[in-house]
Amino acid sequence: MQGPRPVVLSGPSGAGKSTLLKKLLKDYENIFGFSVSHTTRQPRPGEVNGKDYHFVSREEMQKEIDAGEFIEHAEFSGNMYGTSKGAVQAVQAQNQICVLDIDIQGVKNIKRTELNPIYISVQPPSIEILEKRLRDRKTETEESLQKRLSAARVDLELSKEPGLFDLVIINDDLEKAYSELKEVLLEEIKKTEESRKS
Ligand SMILES: Nc1nc2c(ncn2[C@@H]2O[C@H](COP(=O)(O)OP(=O)(O)O)[C@@H](O)[C@H]2O)c(=O)[nH]1
Ligand SMILES: Nc1ncnc2c1ncn2[C@@H]1O[C@H](COP(=O)(O)OP(=O)(O)O)[C@@H](O)[C@H]1O
């Protein structure tokens, strides 16, 4: 039998994907599992290798891509990011719903695969609010902040493509955004809970 449908969370950097994801993973510890991506960017304070990302060199990552070990990969803001087959398999082996946090290029590439996830875009109420949140997060240099803001503008434009996402969540009030996320996932959550009982 096919396992539960994976979930893709996409949207501009700073829109609130990680914040929503962390709440979901905490509230439904056994139901959802995070697809740990590879990246060539430097870890931020508090980020754990193997949990938040697999932090790797560009050479290492390219080698694994060439060996066919990735489902998708993309260049974002000067760094390489990608989902390995192993990352998704590790979650599916636990019979958990696999959640991917990927950019819009990743969304388009995943559409060409057999993964068949639910596609959700998390978006900020405005570019101004996005900028404020990114600044307040204090993770970026001025240069990487500007790169993220221009990528955000592109993302918001491309996201308008009809049918690209199953749901767009405007993350204004966090609790409201989280409720919307839970609501769309309710059916998959129930199915997974049921399958645990049988
Ligand atoms: N295509 C793709 N994008 C990814 C992957 N992992 C993370 N990203 C995206 O890369 C972008 C930058 O992520 P990150 O450096 O963690 O910054 P943040 O989104 O501002 O916290 C975000 O849009 C992520 O969704 C991946 O495996 N594949
Ligand atoms: N609804 C919200 N209202 C105010 N601040 C928020 C909200 N959602 C997220 N944030 C804050 O905005 C920043 C960016 O959120 P984050 O989850 O890191 O975004 P992403 O993972 O999409 O890059 C974080 O500092 C986070 O605490």
C-alpha cells in the first residue's frame, strides 16, 4: 500500500515556513517527519547538522548529485540546496508523513517526480513585513538579506501560476496560519493515526 502523502512547504525566505513546521513537528511528533535537506550554506547558531540540514561542501554535494542520490536540487541565494532520496526514505521508513521545506525551483522539480505531495505556499502579508521579519531574525548579512528579498519577489510572482499550489497560507497571525495548515492536513493526519491502530 502507498504510504501517506508527503507535504511540501514552500514560499519566500522569512515567510514563516520553519516556524510553522516546528510547531507541527512538535504537536504531531510521531505523525510527521522532516526531510533533512543538504545545503552548502554555513550553519546558523543553534542549527544542528543532520537535524536542520546536512551541511556539506559544494564538492561533496555535487558528487552525490552526480551519483544520482538527489530527488531535486537548486541554487538559492548563492548556495546549493537539495533533497536526497535518503532524506525522504528515512521518514517514509517510519511510516510518517514526510514534510519538505523547499524553494519554488524545488516545487517545480518535484512536480516532475512520482512523489505526489500536497503543495503549500506560505507567504508574508507584504514584502515590507517580510523584510522586517528577516531583519529581526538577525540571521542574514545585508547582502544575503537583499538576495533573499529579490528571490522573494520572484517567488511571489511565480507562485501565482494557477494550480502550482494546493493552498496558499498568508502568515499574518501565526496561530491563524497554523490552524489553516492543520486543517488542510487533517485528513492525512487522521489516516496516519488510523493506520497506526490497525
Ligand atoms: N530546492 C530546494 N530548496 C530548499 C531545500 N532546502 C531548503 N530549501 C530552500 O532554500 C531556501 C533558503 O533556506 P535557508 O537558507 O534555510 O533560509 P531561510 O528559508 O531564510 O530560513 C528556502 O526557500 C528553503 O525552502 C531543498 O532541499 N531543495
Ligand atoms: N506570524 C508571524 N508573525 C510575526 N513573526 C513571525 C510570524 N511567523 C514567523 N515569524 C518570525 O519571522 C521570522 C522568519 O520566520 P521563519 O520561520 O524563519 O521563516 P522561513 O523558514 O520561511 O524562512 C522568524 O524570526 C519568525 O520568528
